[in-house]
Amino acid sequence: MNKLLIIALVGVLNIISSTAKGFYSFKAKTIEGKNISMTKFRGHKILIVNVASKCGFTPEYSKLQALYLKYKDRNFVIVGFPANNFKEQEPGTNEEIRQFCTLNYQVSFPLMSKISVRGEDMHPIYHWLTEKKQNGVFDAPVKWNFQKFLIDEKGNLIGFMEPGKNPDYDKISRWIETGEWKQ
């Protein structure tokens, strides 16, 4: 009897683990329109950020770019997702966004095609980032542009930084250098 219960439990756990989506199971389009799998970033610490060109936080592009340049050779990457969800602060086309970021902030970290980060048309990656039932860690709905999510080298969501608070890039640097993160 106990043997049957253990076998059934193992079977259920295998079904659950095989259907659970992890970060590396997602795909997105680059700002140039090419499909990319998040497996490309396996083994990297990843900072995901929803960005906008006409937001009061837009100057954060400079800090993000500096952070990327400092740590990109240490298995760190920033992935920017332009989104027009907040007061139409990212109205441009992908090409206009790419040009704006390149000309004004010399952005060289990966930018994805414009997506939605909330609402009915939310991109699947953002469902995973923001919903505990998908990521298994916490709920963190996107409140505004430049909300940041941290993913470790194994694809685990480990933290987030709400927009509007003074971004603590020292805290992010410490995470990149030591792996230590305290929410």
C-alpha cells in the first residue's frame, strides 16, 4: 500500500514539474524582430526591465548602460522590454525606440520588441515575472516604467525593484558580485 502511494506521488510530482514553466522556456522578439529564446542567457545573472522613452525615469538608461558595461564580461546581462502601458510613454515603433536608445544613451544591452507588461495582452514573460502562481516566488505586478526583475544564473526569479524608488545600483552590483540579494 505504501509503495503504491509513493509511486503515485512521484508520478504526480513528475507531471507538475514537467508542466511548470521556467524562465528559460520563454521566447521573445528582439527590437530588430528576430526570435530569441531566453536560453541564450542561461548561466547569466539577468536584470529584466520594462523601459519607456518619454518617462521621467528614462534617464535611468544611462545607469543601466553603465551597469551593463561594467559587468557584461562577468556573466551579467540586462534585457530591456519597451512597453507603452503607462500614459503612452513609449509610443514609438521598434525602430524609433532603437534609434532613441542608441543615439541618446548608447544602449548596447539587448532590447526586445515593444510588448505589454500588464493587462489582457501581457507578454507571457511578464505573466511569469509578476505572478506567484507562475514563478513560484512572489507576486510583483508592474506598477510603472523601469521596474526591475532579477533572475539568477539558473533561471530563478530572486527579486525585484519597484519603479519610482531611487534605484540602488550598489545593491544590484553587490548581487552581481556576490550573489547576495535581500528584498
